[in-house]
Amino acid sequence: MRTLYSWRTRAETYATVPMLALVLLQGAAVVDTATPGYRTAATAKADLMLFIVVPLCAACAAWEGARHRIGRIDTLTIARRSWQVALIAVAPTLVMGLLGIAAAVAATAPAAAGAPGLPDPWLIAVYLLVLAGHTIVGYGLGRWLSPALALPISLAGSYVWLAYPAAIEPFWIRHLNGLSFEGCCAIDQSPSPRALLATALFAVALGAGVLIALAGTRRMRAGGAATLAVLLVVAATVALPLGPSAGAPRTGAVRCDGSRPVLCLWPEQEGSRSLIHAALTSAYARLVDVGMPLPAVVTTKDAETPDAIFVVLAARPQRRGVVLSLVASAVPDTVPDCATRGEWPGANNRGALMVWMALAAGVPTSDLGDVAPPEFIDLASRVRQLTNEQQLAWYHANLAPLKDCSVQPQLDPSAFQDGAG
Amino acid sequence: MIWWWRTRALTAVSIAFLASLVAGMVVGGEVLPLPSMAGSLLVPVVFALLLPLVPIILLWYGVDRSSGDLDATAVRAMAARDLSVAATMMLATAATVGVTSAAGWWDLGPGYLRNLIGCLGLAQIVAPLTGSRFAAIAPVAAVIISALFGTGNGGLVRWWAWPIADARAHLAFIEALLLMVLGGAVALCGVGRTRRRRLLPPPPPREGKRSHSGHLGPVSHEKL
């Protein structure tokens, strides 16, 4: 392809391969930290590699902008419009960034190997917008500042802006730079549309503001500044209600099937349905024997329904994990208001109740060694030697202190034995 | 002196230096979580370690603004003066850090000083290779590369990653000092070169051999 400048003198020619190597290295280092078996989470983890791709693209674009500056492009009568000139100049940089983002998405894809669906297109679109925004700002800096300033400022500035908001409050600032999706998403979450929109608006604000201002006339500069300011305010307004997390409850329906219990699962968990259902059926039967009341429906979608129990499950859980998740959801996890004001005698009860329920649901004692302290396992084993009615009485007696600071725990099982008390 | 001060944008450099020093004291403890190849954990780097880059970028911008023919033919020793600016910045910082550390006001001061001298040295070392225009990219890249590759699991900082080491790490300080000494040596060679160029007359052109340089050779009017 014939270009105004030879490929030999373009920064991208030299930056692409090291960038791809860094992205793949970083991807290999972080792939294990994404929620396994969920495509959206794998794509969200690729967010972390923007740290490498985007500042490099900004610096390459600054280089190109500097060449136009040295070429005194402002003083020439050029047929094309200024934004066209800018976009043509940064097009190879954007291609390099596109390759980098593709490599990032590919590098984290193994986290979701075998999962249904495709990488989240909205996330990728937002990554591309962030890339384009920083690249155009880099080009603008190259046009407006001396190369000795533009190159280090675009590299360091882009890097710092991507890094710093994660460390500051208020939280909404974190959703402007595009790096907030990195910690998203559990299997029942998807990226918050609000966070996606805020990031996209911010990136568009940067890009559009600079492209308009590049026209160079006083009116266009003012127009660029005004566009930037207005879109920044809109982006901040959109982000304002957001908390620290960029995840929102996942839309879409879970598929419900089976009986005792009815099991509702996300598509990613369908492959493990038989394992999950078998584990739950066995646990349900044992807990019902003891006399524990359990809802008829087990769901992995967090919904406020009284006749269903919400459990947190991985895409491909182990049998033990399924039962422990059920137990963790069945024992109420609430902190009473009184706990914030004074002493809460029942603070440790939940752990003991969960260990007891896990044993009652059929988890062997040997499987609990790495998730529970030995004294709880010992205590719960002694409770399990009581009759079913006594165990249930022990459970209810120790459930009450979880919600009320004035009720004392009665963890010692000997108090519930026949003839005691 | 006035011309030198102006061409080097030393007013801007001085303001940037003072501002970064003050910012280092006031908000130097703010944490910047940088990504690392060690995993998804971000490496917390404090601003005090990054702020020295600001005056260094401006310093090299000033040098780049005016280096070239004017400097090469200047009567005064420009390279020596440029070096004295860096030396002044280092001494002023060392004095400030000495006083504030002794008084217990600025714990991160030694880190700021270390990164200032290390980054100044690094920029001086690469300047003959990259030219003054791109000299300041080297310290910026050094910080980014140190953050990316310089930490192991558990937050361990590798021996060579001096820009992100603990503010009071001895080895990192020695490394930065070494870079400063090397950078100073490179710059002094530059000073010597410009002085020789200034003091010695240019070598006479050899008889009977045409100059390879089109500009210095006889100019044909037909070509113009």
C-alpha cells in the first residue's frame, strides 16, 4: 500500500510485536483469575490488557501527530478536512490497537473454554472506543505540543489515567476510564449497562473533542472544548449512581428442570446439571430426614422469591462445592443492627451451624478440614450424635442469636441430650 | 545567560520542579495501582515515585527546543550549563529531603530523590542514542517496565526494578546513584566534545578530492 510516509518510519512497525508479546504474557498471567467457564467474565478480564495496548497506541499516535506538526500541516492548504487527515494518520495505530485487543480477548478466552456463547460484543466495543479515544488524544498532543513533550505525556498520561481512578473515591470515577470491568463478573452478573455507557461516552468525549479542535480555527477549538465538557458531564452523570463494581445482575432467564428440588441453571452450568442435581437431591433428602425445611426450587439467579433458594455455583462445580453452596445459602447470613452498636454473642454461630448442616447433608468430616476450623468440626460431629429432634432443637436454639443480640448461644450439645436441662 | 535560560524554558522547568516537589510532599503518598505480569494483582506505586518524571520531561523539552546548530556553534559551554541544571535540581532535592526527613515530615522523600537522580541519569545515558527529543521517554518506560515485570508474587520487588522499590531501599538507591554517575560521565563527554569542536579550527579540506557533502561543495547554478 502506498502511503505518504513509508512504513519503515511508522512507530507501529516496531511497536506491534512487542505489544502483542506483552499482551499474551499478561493474558497468560491473569487468565486463571477470571470466573471460569463464563465468556463474559473472560472478555471482561481482557480489560486489564488495555493497560498495555492503549498507552502504546497513544504514544504511536503522538509520534504521527508530531510528524504532521513538523511537516507544518497546519500551514498547508489541504483538500481533506482536518478530522479526515487525523483519522487517516492514526488508522494504522488503530489497526495495531485492534490487534492488541483481539490478542487480549484471545489470551483470556481459555478461562471460558467450552462455554456457550460468544465474547461480549458490548465490552469489546467499549474497549475499542477507549482505544480510539486515547489514540486521537495522543495524535492531538503530537500536533499541539513539541514531540519532546507529546510522546512522554501521551504515554504516561494514558497510563496514569487508566490506573489511578481504581484507587480513588467517589466510586463513579472508576467507571469513566474503562478499566473497571476487569473485576467483573460472577456467573450471575453481566457488565452494568450504565458503566458501559459512561465509559463509552467518556471515550467519545475525548475523541470527538480533539477531532473538532484539530480544525484549528478559534471557533472549532471552542467547539471542541465545549463538546468535550458537555460529554464529560453527561458521562459523569451516567456513572454517578454506580458503586465500586461494574457488574450488574445478569439479564436473561435460567432454565428450570427436575424435581425435588427444581433446579434452575444458567446456560454455562447446563453441562453439570446432572452432577449438581444429584448432589442436591441427596443433600435435600438427608436434610429433610433431619427435619430441615427447604424450598422446592434451587436457583442460580439471584431473585427475591420466598419459594426458591439462591445458591452461588461455578460453571462446573464439584459435588462438595454444590452442597457447601446450598448450606451457605440455607443458613441466614445476616448481621443484626444491634451488632453495630454493642456485643453480638452469636457472631460465631453461623460457622458452627453451617458445619453442622454440611455434615447433616452428607459431606464427610474429612472434606471439611480445609473450609472449617477443627473446633467447629468437632462440635458439629458431637451434635450429629444427637437424635434428629435434638439436632433440630440445637439448630433453632443457635439460629436465634444470629438475629438477636440478647439471646445467648447454646452451642454445647450436651444441653440438648435426653435428661439434660 | 538570558538567552540560554529562555531557550531552555527554565522558568517552566523551575516551576514544574517546585510543583512536583511540593506535590510529592502533599499527595506523594497517594497510591497508583499499576498492572503487573506477576498476576492480576495491581502493584501499588506511590505518586512520590512518579512525580520526578514531570520536571525531567520538561527539562528535556527545554534542551530539545534549542539543541542543534545554535548550540554547536555557541561560544558558551551549553552542555555544561544544561548539566548544571540537572545538578541543581538534584542538590536542591537532596537538601529538601535531608531537612524534611530529619524532621520526620516526608517519609517518601528518599524515594523521590532516588527516582529523580536515577531518571535524570537514565535520560542522560540514552540521550546520545535517541537524541534529546526522546531522552525523557526512557525514564517513563523504565517506570512502566519496572511495574510490569519488576514484581514477583507476594509483592516482592526484583533487584533491578529500582523505580518502584521501597522509598528507603538501599540497593535501589545505589542503582539510581550508579545511573546518575554514568549519565554524568556521558554528559561530561558531551561537554568535552563541544569544547574541542569550539576550540579547534575545522580540518582543512583535502586537495584534489571532492567533498562528499553536496552543501559544502561548489554549487552549480544549473542545478538551482
